[in-house]
Amino acid sequence: MQYMIETKNLTKQYGRKKAVDDVSIHIKQGEIYGLIGKNGAGKTTLMKLLLNLAAPNAGEISLFDGESRGVALRKTGSLIEEPALVKNASAFENLKRFGILVGADDSELHRLLEMVGLADTGSKKAGQFSLGMRQRLGIAIALLGKPELLILDEPINGLDPAGIKGIRDLILELNAQGVTFMISSHLLDELGKIATTYGVMRDGKMVEEISAEELIQRYRTYIRIATGNGDQAAAALRAWQPGLQLEQTGNEIRITSDNTDSADVAAVLVQNGVRLYELVNQAVSLEDFFIERMG
């Protein structure tokens, strides 16, 4: 299995603070990897380490299944923080400055500006661009040279809903063509529409890596029960179905087993003399899951 990005025990320390603390990540070819964490969690520092913009204190980095860093980085596009633009140059002129480095011709530059919705900006200077327009130009720069791996730090920061949808559609289109993505974002709902795998960071550490598929399986709809006696209720339910997946916290019970009918559960509890206060089908939202992990 090819890992486009793999790190082992990666650590970056500034003074006494570990911005990245013993992080091991695994991003497979073709994934859209959503990197999630609060401000200061270490997301941007991790991305800078991967791109050779900062040197680690410890650990290993492997790109493109172990290719040399120089070769791998030439096949990698990136947008970290705000793009470094020439303020008195147009979108095309800015793109051309970067395009020289990869040998992109004018037709390629115009195609990229069209892709990110900046084809009609003409001679307007980048210094007059909104934050969203600067972000889109930064993404166009990241796409120069037709990279196989894109590392994007908050790529939809400052975009209006139409702009967000445009970038989302662009990411999905490029991913369908085989481009692998690592994307950080605070907009969990938006990331949830495209990510195939998530990595959750907290205080410099990788708390959990989980695929979107696993997330759906683990945090699907469950039955939540509030009773007068949690121990009695749990015993009755386990006697009824010994393999039942349930979690008990005091007088509250959560049943996560598939194909368990809430009406049958209620009947079992009543038949066993358990006082039932509440029984509801409930689902954990994506936001609740990540907020709990992020702290």
C-alpha cells in the first residue's frame, strides 16, 4: 500500500513547547485527509515540516512511499497560511511569476484562473483583492505543475458560500483525477462533505486517525435510555440479548447494536419492572465527535 505521506514520531519543539509532539500519520494515495484541531493544535507546523519549511527535532517523514524529498516536493503543491502575493501585480502576473518555476505556459495559467474563478479579474491588482480572492489565487498557485499531492492549510478561509462550493467541487474533481489531498479546516461541516479520512490533533499530538467509513459505523444512530435503575436495566437487556452492545453510565444506557428495535427494548424493560423515564433514537453529530476529541 502506497503512503503519499507517512510520519513516525515526528516532533517539533520551540523552546519548551512541543508544537508537534510524537506525531505519526498515514495518508494513502487518493485520499482526502482532513486535518482537524483548534488554533495552536499544531496543524500548520505539521504541514510546514512535511513541506521542508521547518526542520523537525525528531522523527521521520516519508513522502510518495519513500521517494527522495527533492523529487517528492516537486510533485507537491501547497497553500500554507496566506499566499505570498505581489500586491501591485494582477492575478495573471502573480501566477506567471510562480509558473516560471515549473515551466507553465500562458494557456495553463489561464486555465487555472478559470478553475478558481479569477479569470475575469483582468488588471486588478492583488492588493485590492478580498481575502477570498487571495485564497483562490493561492490555490491556483498550488496547482501549478499538476501536482499529485496537495497540502492546503485552511483553503476556504474567507470565502463566501458560492466560493466554498467552488473550491469543494474543484477538490472533488481533482481527487477523481487521482490527486491526494491533506486539508486543514475549522469548518467541520464542509470538511465532512469531502474528507475520506480524518486526523484529529490536540496540543501537538495526533489524538486519532479515522476513516469517514469507520466514523459512520462507530457513531451511527443509537438508542439512549434513562431509567430509574441503570444496573437493573442493563441486566435485563443483557439477559434478553447476551450479545447486545450497550454502554452504561449510572442510570443512563446507550445501545449501539444494529437492528435493535426501540419498541422491543421498551417492552423488555417494562416487563422486568424497570422504571423508564426516556427512550430515544439519537445520533452523534460530526461536530460533537470532533469537539470531544479536540478538547
